[in-house]
Amino acid sequence: MPDPQNFASPARLVIRQSNAQGNQNAVASFADDVRAGLTAQPKTLPPKYFYDALGSQLFEAICLLPEYYLTRAETEIFERYAAEIVRQLPSPVGVVELGSGSSIKTRLLIEAILANQPELHYQPMDISASILELSAEALLGNYDRLQVTGHVGDYTRGLETIERQEGERLLALFLGSNIGNYTLTEGRALLKTIRKALQTGDGLLLGADLKKPVQVLIPAYADALGVTAAFNLNLLSRINRELGADFDLAQFEHQARYNEERGRVEAHLVSRTAQTVHLRGLGINIEFQPGETIHTENSYKYDLPQLAALAEEAGFKPAKTWFDGERRFSCNFWLAI
Ligand code: TRP
């Protein structure tokens, strides 16, 4: 964590941290999750662990790839409709963001809100302390009417500590089709948790990727340059570093598959050979068959009826949806009812 004196304006910045120690029962540690995932059949690893300092930067690089249309499509929507989006709620508005990362796209919404009101309280949440601190400092350097309260940790913990200033409506942002990284059941539960953290009359802006031909989907998750492969493999490298394991990264291959029946892209790490990996820190060895995979991520793709059903189940009224010019991606404003 940088020295607080180095922040652009310490008075306007608070960063809170929740860690596993503070909530041992509710939050399983990295070690416990890795042990559970790698001893399961089929093997899995939870995607939230992608986002260490390097993983978060690799994801920012993914967002710049020609094949990864999602970020560009969502940015196009904000460039075109930010003013209309923020007008869905009466001023003054406060903003909460789940999985804020670099907050680059969010700048377009921040600027649109600051055109309507003198100040803005922005509450970003991210699992990566480093990217949250960097983006908060950069924002404060650029917007002198902004106040930032950042939350490092799980969304569920962050949502418990949301602040509301006198008389303001809250706009929650869940962008980049992050919702798609949850199964339908988990997604429903998370949306209900978001709804509970809000009040009637607040809003949720949900960025959701739309169903489309597999020829477009697969390259978005398996780019020619190999950045997505590096992002996926970094999870093994993190396990090596933090849990004393000896994964040979050259013996695993990144693979993206489209699961038609479930409507999702899956990211896997495929073992190239029969091999045994030693996880010294956990005191276990894990065997791999040739071609056996670790399933590391799902990215569900939606249609509009599915999104409307999700909204209603969670206690929101789907009020308005915006699309990019090619209708690849949707931004959905839901009103908390
Ligand atoms: N939220 C992103 C998405 O579903 C995460 C992501 C992008 C991702 N590319 C990935 C996760 C590759 C795993 C592997 O689009």
C-alpha cells in the first residue's frame, strides 16, 4: 500500500480493506479454495483469484485486444448515452461500482454526473488492492469535485459498508459482463445482495454481453497474441508463488470452449501430459491425466428475456437498455422497486 502522503488528495480518499482473517467463517482463504478446487472432479479454480496485481494488469491488456469486443462495445454505449443513462436517477447521485478495475469506462459516467451536480461520491470495490489504489489516485488527480471511498475485497463484504450521503440516490455499476462470471443461481443471489444494499428508487446499471455466433465469441477468449492465455496461466503462477507449488506452466495450455447447452464460454487450462504437481504449502500432490482440464472461468452470454427475468427475480424493474451500434453488448438500467 502506498504511503498515504503520496495520494493525490488524502482528504478525498479513503480505502478500506476486508480480509479473510476478519471473517474466517464467511470467507474461505485462497489455500482452502485451491485445495477444494484441485481435489474436486472435474478440477476447478475460482476466477476471483485471477486478479492479483499482475492478473489485473493482464486483464486491462485483454480489454485492449482487437478480438475482445466487450470493452469497446460498452465504451461506445457510454460515449453515446452517458448523459441519458445518468438522467435515469434524480440528482444528487452517488456511485457504487462492483469490480471497478481501472475505472476507465466509468470516467464517462462520472463526467456525465458531474455535469449535473457539484460533487460526486464514488465507491469502487475491487479484489485487487493495487489496481484500486492506482485508479483512485488517478481519478482524484483528474476530478477535483470527486470523493472516493474504495473497498478492497469481495463484493459481498463491500456491499455491507456502502455509504449514502444526505438526500442522494445510489447508482450501482456492475459492468463488463462481470455478472456472466457467475452461474445463473449465483448471479441471482448476488443481484439480490445488491438489491438489499440499495433502497427503493436507487438504480443498477448492468453491462451484459449478448449471445452471438461462436466464431466471434471464441477469439474474444483465445486471442492470437496469447494475452488471455497468459492471464489464465497466471493463476498457476500465483499458486506457485503464494502456495509453494511447482506447476510447470509450459505443460498447460489455455483453451476457450463454447458450451452451447449452458450458453457460456468456458476457460480451461489443459494438461499437456500425465503429470504430478506438488503443492508444498498445502501438503498435497495433484495428478493430471493428459488432456485433463482445470475449469477456471465461465462467461455466460444473455438474451433480453433472460435479463428481464433476472431483474424481476432480484426486485428490480428493468427500465431501459442501450446497445452498441452492432448490438453486441447491452447496458441495462434497472430501478430498485
Ligand atoms: N468478465 C470478463 C468476461 O467474462 C472476464 C474475462 C475476460 C475472462 N476474458 C477472460 C476470464 C478469459 C477468464 C479468461 O468477459
